[in-house]
Amino acid sequence: MRRMMILTVAVAALALPGVGATAAAVTVAARDFNSCGYYPTTTVHLRKGPGAHYASLGLLNKTDAVDADKATNGWYRVTLTEKARSGLRAGTSGWVAKKYLTPAVCTQLN
């Protein structure tokens, strides 16, 4: 929830005369990613770049939560939200094929 509020403020700040098209593009791009993050569907390599030919930084497990912020050619750039089971540190960024990610379900407490 906090991430969405920050994004909304950033988009509103860009909505200045002559910049309207840029603000709209930022909003559309932000909607492409699940605001609650993702989980791998299986054990998968976190790679240095968007492709299987890039070196592996380590492994992600099905319980490792990640946030995505960029997409290219079927790959998402993701960042670990917590320490991975394999030992990768929280905040580590890399690339995972989109087909190996499933959106996390958002929960809201009343």
C-alpha cells in the first residue's frame, strides 16, 4: 500500500503543463506490475541480465518475495524484499523470466 501512495505522489508531481504525456506513460507502466510483488513458481536463477545466458547471482525459492520494476523481452527485473532462503541478501536485484513468477495476493485488514 505504501508503494502505491509514493507512486501516486510522484505521478502527480509530473503532471505539470507540457509534461502530461510523460505522467500518463508512468502511470500505465506502473500498472503493469503487481503492487504486492511476486513469488517464483519454482526454484529459479536470479540473473545479472534479462536472459538465460547471463550469469546467475543465486537461486530464488518459491517462498522468496520479490518486487518488479522493469520488464524487457519476457524478463522482469526484481528486487528481494527479504533475505532469500539461498542466502541472497534483501535488496539484491536481478532478472527472472516472467513465466516463472506468480503475483502475490494483496491482503487488507479492516
